[in-house]
Amino acid sequence: MRALLEQHYAHIFEPNLLEEIAKAGILKEVSEGEKLMDIGQYITAMPLLVSGAIKILREDAQGDELLLYFLEKGDTCALTLSFNRGQRKSEIRAIAELDTVLIMIPIQKMEEWSSNYKSWRNFIFDSYQNRLMEMLDTIDSIAFMRMDERLLRYLRDKQKLVQSNFLSSTHQDIAYEMHTSRVVISRLLKKLELEGRIKIQRNKIELLALD
């Protein structure tokens, strides 16, 4: 684990902190689609991503989901700390978007390291800031963008995330994450296909010209 930490976090954390993370952390591998955390659970650890990606979702009273943001390599989700500090249950769901490797840090270490290491404190503050800006960005897109514009943005974000022109997503998958209906997504995807910007295949979408 120390080698992974050196490779991905040596530019952020000092050697003593890397050693503490290696001792306290638990290396975990999760497969695409695997749920890491669910709404209603108490949180006992915070993830440091080594590779892959995790999507963070919110759920309404009817059980419909909305994609808030993605966590990628080098990220963490400091929002988990806000739930833990008050011993409250999680209000978000975390699912592996890709095969992912992460290091789970026990929550008990958070305040200790924040007191002892400036680099850790800055890392957590930066994470709060980044997640807040991403959620504001999501709110802005819902409030101010048309659904076709939101869909194009979603497809571009997924293309960048998976680093591929092929998305293994069904129309229903996209509708869930964008908090809309499958009928709306299917209509908009068909329009993009007629424009030559995508090609729809069975349970797969080829991205041709999104710019």
C-alpha cells in the first residue's frame, strides 16, 4: 500500500502522514456497479481513490436518483465527514462507475490527522470546496439548462471519465442519473443520432461528435 500512496499522494502528503495512512488504511477493490455506501448507513471510513471512479447520487422520496458528481483518482468525499460528526446517517449513495481501487481511512483518524498534519487539513478543506462547487454546478444545470443541453454535458462528462467513445449505459440508466424519464432521454438520444453526433447500439452508445 505504501507504494500506491507514494505514487498517487506523495505530492500532497508528507512522508510521516503517508506512513500513518499505510498503517491505518484498508486497501479495497470494487467492481463496476458495486455499491460502496447507501442512504441510511452510518459511515465508518472515508475513501481515498487510487484508480477508477465513483458516482455520488441523491434520492428523492419516490426513489428516483440524481447524479451529484463523480469522484476520480486522487479524490476523496469529505461530505462523509459531515455525516459522521453528528453520527447521522448518510444521505447519499456511492456506486463504482468503473472498476476502482481505493484506500478506506477510519473516521477516527480524521480529526487526529487534521490536528497533526497541515497537508491533510488542506486536503480535506479542498475536498469540501470541490464537492460544494460540483453540487452547485449540478443545481445550475437543472435550473438554467435545457434537457438537451444537460444530456450533452452528461455525455461529455462520461466520455472524459471513462476515456472512451463508447458508453455502456442504457437509456434508463441515463434517465435515472439525470432524474428524468426514459422516454425523454430516448427522444433526445435519437435526435442526437439523427444529427450524426452519436450512434445508438444495444445497451451501448458510441459518441461521434459531441462538440
